[in-house]
Amino acid sequence: MNYWLMKSEPDECSIDDALAAAASTVEWTGVRNYQARNFMRDVMRPGDGVLFYHSSCPQPGIAGIAEIASTPRPDPTQFDPQSPYHDPKSDPASPRWLMLKVRALRRTPLLGLAEMRADPVLTDMIVLRRGNRLSITPVTGAQWRRILERLA
DNA sequence: GCCAACGTTGGC
DNA sequence: GCCAACGTTGGC
């Protein structure tokens, strides 16, 4: 079992939106970065723990707990000309981009970036690195446990 | 709105 | 294959 931090813009899909969805489950579409795709393809498995992170918003930080709820499959938005995530270069015979389902488990008090940086166990989290833009990042067991502890 | 960081594109 | 230009992300 692995642990992940997944970024979502709350304007697009907040933890509350995810909790309100059918079965509290949302399709994690729109990933257009090869490293993040490879995590989904090669490493992420149903049941993996997810820190639901709000990005590009007034209060960025961890806003909830979720879990991976499906195996990877082709992201339909890549073939939809109406979608902002449309990728005309992706061949339907071998889709370039993947998605998986994420089940929201609970909302938590927001754990902000400053609080994360100030915690010695969390300072090395990839999401805190300067210039980090990766929307899916691995989280260590120690980081996961500490965050659950702090959000308990 | 600014700007650092980084991935992608495309000319050569 | 190199690398400069460009676009995007995302915190501040």
C-alpha cells in the first residue's frame, strides 16, 4: 500500500464536491504530465491512501483524506474536442493519458503549507519543494502517519 | 499581478 | 540531440 498527495483546484473539484458525488467518488481526469501518468499506470493501486490537496486557491493545503478507488483507464477527456484537456495528438488505439477513480473519505481541518513546512517530519514533502508543479506526488509512510495524527 | 521553476516544442 | 523560447503551474 502506497500513499499519495493529489492536487485539485477547489474551484474545479473540492473535497466537499468529491464527498457530495455519487459514492463520494470522482474520476481524476485531466492529468497531462508524464510523470504523474506513470504513477497512475505503474504504481498507484486501489486502496492506496490519498491526501486531498487544494491548490491555486486562497488557502492551499491538505483539505481531506481519500483513497484510490479504481485501476487506471483511458482518460476520456483527451478525445473530447470540447474539453480543455483535449489532446488531438492522442491516438484512441493507444491512449496517451490515463485517469483513475478517487473516493473521498472525509474532510479535515485545513493543514496549510506553513504548518507543513514547520513540521520536521513533513518538511521534505515533495509538494513543498520550490517550483514543484507535479499534481500527484508520493508520500512516505512517516509523512502519512504524521499528517493523520495532526488531523485526528 | 508577479515571478520562479520546469515541461514541452521546434528550429537547427 | 541540443537548447532557446514559450507556456503553464501555483504560491505569494
